[in-house]
Amino acid sequence: MKFEFKHFSELTNEELYGIMQLRAEVFVVEQNCVYNDLDGHDKEAIHQFLRKDGVVVACSRLLKPGSRFSDYSIGRVVVKESERGTGLGIQMMEEAKDFMLKEWNAEKIKISAQKYLQKFYEELGFVVITEEYLEDGIPHFGMLLEYKKQ
């Protein structure tokens, strides 16, 4: 299974609904975090998502510099609870990194990672670049992936 990559304007109503439904299911309900998910950045993003039996089971949001950070960024990374532990999160991040490198020629990718996922992101090549901070009441680290020039 390969992830789809679509600009906000290319998403169907069903795709957008599936993405928003999964984000609410995990970030708001499961993590008990009340926050403003609709922050205005979705309209300028490339949305990466995977459907299984018609249901969005994993998604992320890719942004160009100047949107959320001064570097390229990946955010709103989420995998449906029933799909965790299958390698889907790793596949999603690898495909996101490949997309950003090939399509946007990204040299750096920044993320705001939940603290408990630090090791997961380090195994994907990201390094911690900030002190721990709270984002929406959840401990996070700023992390960065830099591609080495050949």
C-alpha cells in the first residue's frame, strides 16, 4: 500500500472528512487534548494519507518553509490505534521524507514531536534541537532532519 499525497484543493470531501475524523479521534479523544486543530495551515499543505477498506488509517501534513516553521515540516502525524505496531508509521514518515526531498528539494525537515515519540523519530534520522516544551499541554521536542549534501 502506498500513501496518497494531495494538496488541500485536490482533496475530495470524503478524503478531507476522513483525515479530520482520524485526527480528532486520536488527538482530541484518545489523547484527551482540546486544541484548535483547524489552525489555517491545512489549506496550504500537502496531505499524506492512506486508506484501508475506504477508511483513512494514517495521515500527516507537509508544509513548505514559512508556513509553520522557517524550514520544511511534517506535522499532524497520526496512525489509527488499530494499525499501530505494523510499521505503518515508519512507512508514512519515509514516504513523506522522500516526497519532500524529491518534489520540494528539501534540505531540512523540522517537526514538533511528542516526547514519548522521541526514539521513533530519532530512528528516522531526526535529532532533538530544543529543550522540552509544552504544546497544547503535551510535552514536545523540536526535532530536525538534515540531508547531507554529497
